[in-house]
Amino acid sequence: MPVEFEIEINVQTSTRGGYRDFIEKLRDRLGVRFSHNRPALAVQEEPPTRFFDLVIRTNDHSVRFRLRMDNLYLIGYQMQNGQWLEFNNETGVHLIREQGTEFLGFNGSYNMLSNVAGLSMEEVRVGFYNLGYGINQLATSTTWKIRARYLIGVIMMICESTRLIPISDYMATNFDNSHGTSSDDYNSYDNRNREGQIQPWITTLVRAWDAFSAALLRADAYPDESFQLRRNVVRLPPDNREIRTISQAAAILGILLGLCFRNSGQRRFPRMTFDEGQCFLGLPLVEVFSVSIDNIDGEDPGQLYGTITVDDGLNIEYIYNRTSSNPESIKPGQNASLTGPSQSIIAIGNFTIKLLLTDMLVNSGSPMRGPGVY
């Protein structure tokens, strides 16, 4: 499928102001409607059909990246030699239809990228020198670790910066070329190492983008309702500022995820369409009906304790929480006794269910931790 447009930036000749202008230009180009005076992306499609190309240059190399227009996901890139590389996906079908496209061998999730790179997200540095050096590496490198490390930087400095204003502000602060703009300056470890790292508040905010987008669009659909955002774990520097109101959410969104819902009886489900007209938004929620314990360290019954949490990007909710002093007696094949979350769990975008469950063994009257629950 042909790309709809191409946009370009030369890192080596750009200034901090030029970087800010580029991100703002990208927001304007991708917005198809507005909510609370913020642009919104086209409504998501599966499979996607709308793409654009981003060319990032230095004076030595250039890399062409392909991104989705409906959610700003990076799907792959073209090396200096013309070879197209694409993130693995669940279908195994290439979204990049250029001849000879190859899968990278890993997907584009942050968990996968950080694992392949051998770094935590907080260990990745971002800024003028890291972006320029990263482009030179991506243009030629065939090493998975190097590719993953610098793809994180591109996604953060382009995709997340376009989505979220506090992130673009942070990246712009680190877009400082005052230590030189030559190739040798990019290659300087000292220059790259003085730039900022991806802070924990950034990764937390990234996970909340779709939920904040949904809140604004829902407020548009129900203008007569007055409501605050649900409690969340987002805290913004320098004073750990919370985002609790629609106006506060609008102030930090660079561009909204284009969510649209249709009515279906008493429930509302996501609608995937090119229609950018009025979108009436319901709020899809997560409900965990049961968690079956198939084996509890070979015991019958076993003594189960631990936690089950659900992270929807805004908050982490416990649906099971027992300490070693209060285990649950349970047989194989039975369901754990779940408790309701303290508030609703949003099903917009990705959510993660994490199980940390353990069997309590008793030996001569003393409790010990058992190895196997699944």
C-alpha cells in the first residue's frame, strides 16, 4: 500500500527550536479532527491501511521509517543499503509490502525492545547526540542489540513526543547541540552520556496516552456530563503534578488516539472506520471472571498466596492479594477467590495481567515458600 505522505528531519542541522517545530508540524499533519482544541488521529483500523514515511538524516547517513497514521506505531525501517526491516507481528504477514522486506526477529513492544537491547528503559539515553548516533547505527548495523537500543530512542523522540507534550518538552531539553555537530561529536561517548535518560514518569505517561485520549473524546460525546478522570498513577515533574480533570489531560496531549465507538444494543463496541464524523464514545472495561489454578506444587490441597494485578495504563488494580500469613487453601482445578478492583479497569488500548502466586509449604510447623503454581 502506498504511503500518504513523507516528512523529513536532518538531526545534524536541527536546533532545539527546529525539533519542537518538527514535532508540532507532525501533529498538525496527522490530525483529522479536534477535541478540546487538540488534534486527533484517524480512527484505528485492523489491519491498517494508512501509512506515512519519516526520513531522519545526519550528514553521513539516512534512515526511512514507516509508521501507521492511525496510532503512530513504528512498523519498520529502511537501511542505507535499501533493505526494509519490519517488526514481527502476530499475523506473520508483512505490513511493509516493499520487495525483499524482512522481519527484524522481534516485535516493537518496549518490553521486547529493552530485553533485546539488554537495557532497562530507564538506562536508555535520549537527545540530540543519541538520536544522531542512533541513525548512523540503524543505517548500517545488523546487530539485534544495537537495532533495538536505538529504535527505542527513535520511538521515544518521535512517536511519544508527538503524542504527549511533557515528553516532547523533555526531549527538546535534551536536544542540545552546543557540544558540536560533527560526526566526531556524535561518536563521543561523553556527549551521548550527558544526555537525559528515560525517566519512570515518562513510561508511566506513555501507558496512559490512550486512556487520556478516550476521556477527552468521551467528554465530547456526553457534553452534559461532568466528571473527573479516574484515579491514576501519572505524576509529572517537577512537583509530581496529577492529571485529574479533562482540562488537565487536554493540556498534556499533543495528539489524541482516534477512538470511535458505535452503539450496539445496550453496549458500545469499538468501531474501525474511515468516518471521521461524530464518534459517540462508550467506555469498554476489563472484567476478569476467573483464574484457575491447575497445579499448586503438586499438592492437594495447596496453600496459595500472592497477588494478581491488572495494569490498564492509568493505574494498577489488585484482584487478588493474600499474604503468606493468610494463604488460601485450594485444590488443583479450582479458581482463586478473586476480589473486585477498587475502581473500574479500562480496556482501551493494552492492559497487562500479572500473576505472582506462591504455594506455602509447612515443614515442622515452619512455613516455607513453594516453587510451583500455574
